[in-house]
Amino acid sequence: MTSYDNLSYELTCGNTTYSNESLNASLFRELIGELELYDFVVLEPSVPLENSIYLQAASLMESEQAGQMVVELRLELSKQEFRHYQLLTQDHDQILTLFLNYWGAQRLPDLTHWEDVSDQFQ
């Protein structure tokens, strides 16, 4: 089992980047709670977390998806192979929980109900 004792994160929201020392639950709550005001929120671990290189969320602006947000996670399986998953939701609390678990518990979400959209990036 991989040890993530020295894992650090970088959080990017719009044009602002927060280093590991600046990250806390209140910051995640603020940024994700106001997600509709920002283009995206991306959380990147310093080394892949169970092959995941980032977790990101963004609001969808298309009128037919008003209020919807997309959460995406990328798994790098090798230099040439990856899987890209997405989840559509309107629930800011669900997104907050996903980010807090990824950051605080170093735990990936259960991808069972996420859509594998890897073929869109091939």
C-alpha cells in the first residue's frame, strides 16, 4: 500500500492558485459553495493518488443544464493510458464531500455511478 504521508496539494480556482499550506475545509466550502461564480476548481495531488492526477469541478453554463455542475476525475494508468470519469450533480454538498475526502482522507470517490468519458479525450 502506498503511503501518502508527504502528499501535498495545489488548488486552482479561476486565476488563483492555493498552495498546500493555504488549504482547509473552510476554503473548500467557500469555493465550492460559490462554484457558479467561478469557471472551475481543480485539486491536484503532488503525486498521483491511487493513479488520480486531479479532481475538478465546474459549473455548466448551457441553458439546458442550468444549475448543473460537473465533477471530473482523471486516472493515469500508464503514460499512454488513462480513464476520465465525470459526475453531473446540482448538489454543492456532494461536491464538497468529494473534495474533502480526496484532500483530507486521501480517498477517491466510488466511481460506480460516474460516467466513463475517456473516449471523448482520445
